[in-house]
Amino acid sequence: MRAIYPGDITRRQFEVIRPTLESARKTTHPRITDLYDIFCAALYRKREDYH
């Protein structure tokens, strides 16, 4: 389980964009890390780039 950050979106908000993210993925092997965690980490990194 990871820490919750102020910039995280809610799971409900994430479910709106999940289909777009899933459709961009090539079918390879099952994902080990939760896509929500990956997306929130990307948002965090993007936000840190501006500070």
C-alpha cells in the first residue's frame, strides 16, 4: 500500500479515464502494479516538475 498524496485523483475520477489508458496498452503479460498507482505517480511527478 502506498501513501496518499494531495494531488491524487479519486478512484471514481480514475474510472472515467481507465478505458482510455487500458486501450493504449499492448497486450503482453498481466500488470503487476495497479494502474491507478502508476497514474497518480505520473501526476505527482508532473506536478513536481512545475515546482
